[in-house]
Amino acid sequence: MGEKVYGDSSYEKDKSFWIKKGDKLTVMGDLLGRMPAIKILEPVKGENILDAGCGAGFISRRLAKLGAKVWGCDRNENMLNQAIKEEKENPFGIEYELSDITKMPYKSEFFDTVMCIGVLMYLSPEGCSNFLSEAHRILKKSGRVLISLNAPELFPNQIRGAKGVNKNDWVTYNKLENKPLGEDQIFKENYRDSQGKIFESELWSHSEKGLINSFENLGFEIKSVHKNYITKQSLEITGQRGKTGFPAFLQIEAIKA
């Protein structure tokens, strides 16, 4: 289905890490990535929203509970089957589709909002641009797109072996490319949940400037940029350990011009 998507094999190998979490806040990304994205969005009743890269439906269900009309798509069949199972057991009218987010099956100018939360770090810069091009196509005029992913500042602050970084921190990274920190590049991630279980994958660190340029080159206007910081409280809530005082997750909201 097109370019290599980093993390794909890990989602097959460790699918229970995500499938068994249900709607519980089990990882830092839930607290500082997914929930803040929903707050930024403030969905209204009847709004047509696509959860692109919906996984097992964590965000889709929350949006539907707030009254939005929700669609969800994902390329991972195991994750999507779990979302469909949840929908059958507790229906909210969510429509799920097995689909790559870089080439989606939806009609042009159909959605009011497209969300892509915790996904784009698994796509190359070209893959991110392809997703944004598709989002632009399927959004109505003045429609919104909201992305959330690992902040570029997270990677240099959590490289294994660096001063203040412990192997039991909520996340650690190993560099896989000989590039200066801050440039688009691939890392190996060890990501820990509240029970201490570790999810291992390869993913991209994307520069904020590069992402914003992609938005603007494809005809979007940036509405807001948010960064959510690691704090002592966020570590306590998720039962984790680690350094504090730097951004961990980045949200960019844009409007189709």
C-alpha cells in the first residue's frame, strides 16, 4: 500500500498494547496528545469528522459521544477490527473503513474536520504531504485539519544514554541515522504504558517548520500551534518517570483556504 510505514510490524507484533487499553488513559500520548487534540477541536453536534488513522477507535468514540458524526479509517486490520467490535457492542453510528490515510476512499469536500492523531510520526515527510493533500481534497471549504504527533524537542531530550535519561523513562530513543538533531530522521522508540509494558517501533521525528511548510504548500492556513510539556503532574497521572520541562507533543490546526 505505497511507501513503508514505520511501526507497522510493531503494531502486528504488539497489537495487545493498543487493543487491550480500550478507552483508558494508559500512555503519555493519551494525556498530552489525544485528549488535548479533542479539546482543541471542540466538536459540535452533527459535525462530519474523519478520524484518520483511527486505530482501535479511542478518539472516534470520544468524538461520537460529543455528538459528532464520525468516520474512522486505518490501514491496520487488527486495530480496525477492534474498533468495529467496540462499535457493534456499544453503537455510536461510527463508520469504519480499512484504508491508507495517504489515499482515502471518501468523496471530495465531504468532511467538516479531519483529525490525524498520533499517526504522522510513522510516515515519511513525503507520506505526511500525501496525507495533507488528501485531507485538503476531502475537506469542505474552510474545513479544519488537526494533527498531533511527537514534538521534535522530545527526541533530543530522551535519547538513551544522554544525561538525565533513564532506561525506565516513559519513552526513550535510539538514533538510527547520522543526521543532526532537529532534521527529519528515523529513531527507534521504546514507549512505556502505565503498567510498565513497552511498545517498540521505528518512527520519524518531523521538524515543525517542515510540517508547517507542507500545510501551506498544499493550500492550508495555519490557525494554531500547540505544544504540550512534560510536567511532574503528567508523570504522576500516568504513573511514569522521566525528565520534565520540554514539549512532548505538538498539535497543528489549519484551515482549508
